[in-house]
Amino acid sequence: MACSKQTFTEISPARFSALVAKAAASGLSLSGNSGQASKDGFTVTWNYDPVTAVLEIQCLSGPFLVPCATINGKIHEIVGSVIAPAPAPGTQS
């Protein structure tokens, strides 16, 4: 079951590096600007273009009992965590 591809814009090289580090910390190795990786029954593919600052991620397969809405929601949450703007000085999040 392949889930729909998600496209993220304004992904600077620094943000992509932060995403790669976050994925590595969870045991998923994103090697290079494009590729495919698997962990715990999930297989994802990605393509990052640093010139246009666009990142595309798609889950190609996952465990039968995990719906695409859950998978894509988690991907969106993870990417969002590295692209969210920092709080303004003097404010708390």
C-alpha cells in the first residue's frame, strides 16, 4: 500500500540536515538528497532538491494495520518540527 506523496517547500539545506539528523536519531538513515529507506516494516522514499528547496516524501509500504492518514500525519509532524519558526525572543512555546 503506497501512501500519497507529500511535498514540502522552503526546506533549506540546514532544515534538511536537521531532518536527516532527526531521522537518524530514530534509526532511519536518509542518505543523500534522494533514496529509499526502511525501518520496522515501513519503507519511505524521498527526493530533496536544494536548489528549489522542495522535499518530497512518500511511504511506499507499511504495516497493514497502520492507515496512510496516520503515516502521512507522522511524516508531516516530523517535517513540521524542523521547519517550524523559532519562538520570538522573550516568548515561550
